[in-house]
Amino acid sequence: MRYVGVAATVSTSTQVTLGAGIVRAVTIQQDGATSHTPNAHDTVKLAVVIGALGVVFGDIGTSPIYTIQTVFNPDDPHPVPVSDANVFGVVSLIFWSVMIIVTVTYILLALRADNNGEGGLMALITVLRQWGRQHPERKGAIVLAGLGLFGASLFFGDSMITPAISVLSAVEGLKLVEPSLGEYVVPITAVIIIMLFAVQRRGTEAVGRVFGPIMIVWFAAIGACGISGIAGHPEILKALSPTYAIGFLTGHFHIAFFALAAIVLSVTGAEALYADMGHFGRKAITRGWLFLVLPACVLSYLGQGALILKDQSNISGPFFLLIPDWGRLPLVLLATAATVIASQAVITGAYSVASQAAKLGYLPRLRVAHTSATTVGQIYVPWINWLLLVSVLTLVFAFRSSAALAYAFGMAVTGTITITTTLFFYVARYRWNISWWLIGAGAALLLSVDLLFVGANLTKLIHGAWLPLLIALTAFTIMTTWQRGRQVVTAERERAEGSLQEFIDQLGSGGMPVRTVPGTAIFLNRGGVSTPLALRANVEHNQVRHEHVVIVAIETEEIPRVPEDQRVMVNDLGYGDDGITHVTIKFGYMEASDVPSALALLDPAATEGPIDLENASYFLSKIELRRGKSATMAGWRKQLFLATSHITADAAEYFGLPRDRTVIIGSHIEL
């Protein structure tokens, strides 16, 4: 058999042996354009850096609003006493936590571990899954992939908590402008959140153009406010010395340990730096962080520390008290805009994680709308959007303050960071062949810091830290159950469908009484081994087949995007004149599965006769799932799998098929 990838213009070709046949991968060029991986070797432009400022740094850039205020919150179950020594220690710990976790772990290390330009936990999971299959003896890769999946589950908790705590913290600034407005904080926050989620379906391309400039103004403002605070008490600059952080930890461990549960808020959003690498590139993110975001945040923290040293009563709202009364309301409005941008970034991240998880088989097929014709990766997932809206509003009305939510927020952040660090060092060991002693030394240093934060947040378990763990455990259970159930259903479906090659052999030998009708029929299939149920039903029950039959197998690769020279492969299934062709279409997990567009790349010379895509009929095999008695899964997991299956998106829409030419033939399978 011969597989041929073809297109309008052929530039180069290579051959590799695969099974009994030869695969010919032909580089595809359309109108002279070459395939290109976004951000792979692009020169970093100012516009890209500005775009990254508006998306990547929204979460971490708004952390100064609530971090120090939360550390010294008198209502904390483990309050940190306000004293000059503790202020120096806290500010120093914040600075060095940001430097170690964000600058070292993420900027200098994690951003270098990518999957074809994409970053984030899902990228690390796909790398580990690939290695686990290629090297079965490395059991650690599969175990760590499962750990990474739990980290991705924690991100869903993060995406629910971030909009609630960010917008609440900004609107709470109204209490400092006018104390009587305090009772309106929660209602105003709820209205802003509802508006934020309501406009998601319109996409972020238009709004995104103003995100970057707003965040530049934001960072300039918080940096300037920080400088004004430092000018009033320049002694705070001593906190930049690590001796204050170490002295606070060692000399006042009983206080510093509990303070870490709030100090970790200074690094919230660090995972976004990594997850959004595919959209902006490592260099743009690195430069934006080092030259603007880091200095602005550090100046703000130092300024707030100086303000508290000057007057300890300023712990009620050190961020907003850095500015004179006349500028407080404009700063509240700017902070609200910044937190909306921070929320937008994490909401978009949740869409991406859910979409990638569905492509990799951890979630059912979800309806995904691509909101930009020019920007790759801008998507809208309706089901996730409304789930997040309900969850965020529930958190706002249940916790009612940013300080109360902080206990929950820290657990999600520390868990995600610790898992990312662990997976990174495993990938670094085998990707770059770094010696074990160097990997061990680096991992021991960074993980000891991460685990210290995790331990501190566990002390807040009964005060809210249980929430992200519960969300993560729920999401993890759903995803692993779906993965297992999908394996069971696929095996049962392949048994019911039977061998594709045997079916074609019977047709070719005349073993089946069948009448040929004119036209082109395209049957979507899960692979190249079994027969599409719709095709079998047509032949066995209707005794008809079309003159031209195309069996399409869709594969989602564990890379973000598949180059067009590897998009389609053709197999004649052993008969050169029967009019039946098998086509394998490959998509990356970040791409839209547009089947008609992929089929348009085919050259008629490579298929058995012309494929009339303008008038072709598409056939889908719809499977109705039923709970069976076989012991394939625990009863509760079967019920969960069946319940989850109801959110599966319409296949015709998902694969971009024309509805007026799509036929659905049903069957059922017992789980």
C-alpha cells in the first residue's frame, strides 16, 4: 500500500518505510507560502512584547493589590504581628520568592522546556506521554504525566478563583475612597464578572489591542506609587538583601511559616508565563518581565512596606494608600481594568487547557469557536465559559472578600508550581542529558522552596485551601474516567465495526451484493483499522455504495500544530480501481479539526477518481452509550462517564462539515 501526501505545489519529498508500504511526505505550499511554526525563530518586536504585557502578566501584575494586605490581615487564623522586623522580613521574602519562583524557575528554566513552541503543563504532559510510549521501561514518565494532569486540574480551580479574588480586591478599594460604599463591593463585583463572561463569545482580538497599553499604564502607575512610598522611608531598600528573608524564616519560623501562605500570592500567574509561551515566544515574555513587570511589582511591594513602617495603621490597604486622596478613585478604576484583564487571561487559559485536554482524550469533544481569523489560539468554549461564570459568582457570594479567598488561592498556585517544577526537571534530564547530580541539586533547591509554600498553605486547609483541592480532584476524576471509558468504548466499537481490510477485500472480491450509485461519499472514522459503522450499514442493510468512497481517519497528534506537508496521507487499501480511498488527516492539539479544508489539499491524481467536495455527502456514525453489566469500570465511574458524554459537541460542527450534506447513522454500545 502507498500513502501519499499531496497538495497544489510540491517543493520537496522524502520517503520512509512504514509497515508493508511506503509513506511519501510531500511538503505543501499554497501560493508560494511556506509552513511556519509561530514564534519559532521570530525577531522579537515591540508589538509582541506589548501584546504579552496585556495577556501574560495580568494575573501576576495585579498581585501587589492584595498580597501584603493579606499577610498582615488581623483576621487571619495565624496572624502576622505588625512590627518593623516583620515588615522587613515579609517584604524580603516576597522579593526573593518572586526571584526564585518566577525569574529562576519559570523565566530562566521552564520556558526552555517546550513542545514545538508551546508551553504549560499540557505541553509537558504530551512530552511525557510520548516518552512513556517510546520507552516503556521508564515508568516515571507515565506517573509524572498523571501528576501533570492533576496540575492541569488545579489550573481549573485557579481559573475560578482568579476572577473572583482579582476583581474583588480592586473593587474593595472603594472602601478607602468612601467607607459607605463597602456594602456595594460584592454586587459591583458580580456585575463586572457577569459582563466579563457575557462578552467572551465575541472573542478577545478587538479588546486585546488595548490590553497592552492599559497594562503599561498600570505598571507605570504602581511603580511610581512605589517610588513615592520608598522616598518616605528609603530604609526599606534593605529588604532587598536575602539576609532579612533568611533571618525572618530562621529567627521567627513560627510566624514566617504561616506568612508564606499569603506571600505566595505574589507569584500568582507564574504559570501563565509558561502556558502563553506559544502565543508570544520566550524572548517577548522574558523581556516584558525583566524590563517592566518585575521592576514595577518590586517597587510597589517596597513602597507598601515603607508605608507600613511609617504608620502601622496603613495595613488596612497599603496598596491604595500609597497614592493621595485625589488619585485614589482613578487608581481603583485602573486596578479594576487591570484585574479584568488578569481575569480575561486566565479564562482564555481555561479554554485552551480544556480544548487541549479534549484533543488528547481526557475530555469529551467540546464545541470550540475560533474567535479570530488571524490570531492562532484565540478560542471560545461555551460550556467552560458558563461553568466558570457560575463557579466564580458562587465564590464571590460565598467568600465576599479577597482576604477570605486568599486562603483558597494559595493552594492552587503552590500545587501547580510544584508540579511544573517536578515535571521540568524530569524533562530536562532526558531532553538535554543533564547529569543526575546537577538535576538533583537544582531540584532539591527549588522544590524545597515550593514544598515549603505547599506546607504553609496546607495549614489553611479548613479555612478555604480545601476548595482548589476539591475542584482539582473533581476535574482529575472526570478526566481520568473519560480517558478510561473512551478506551473501553473504542475497543468495543472496533469489535463491532470489524476489520476494514477484510471488509474491503469482500467488496473487491464480489462477496457482498451491492449496487453502485453515482457521487462521492465521505465516511469519518476513528482510525484505519476498523470499518466505519455508517459504511457497513449502507452496504449490509441498503446494499448500496457510492462510486467514490473516501474513508477519513482523524488523528490528533501530541504536538500543537501539524505542518501541512504532514497533514494528509492516502492509502488505496490494496485495490487500485475500486473507487475506495483511505485518507488519514492529522491535526495538532491546538488546531481546529476542519476536515473539508484538509481534504481540499488532496490531489485527484492521488485518489481513485475525482473527489467532488462541493457535492459530496458526509456520513457520521453516532454511538449511543448504555450502561452494561460487564466489569470494565466501577459502577459509579460508568455513571460519571455516561453523564459526561452528554456534553459532547455536535460532530458535524466540530469537524466543520456542511450540515445540509451530512448523514448520521446511529448504533449503540454497552459500557
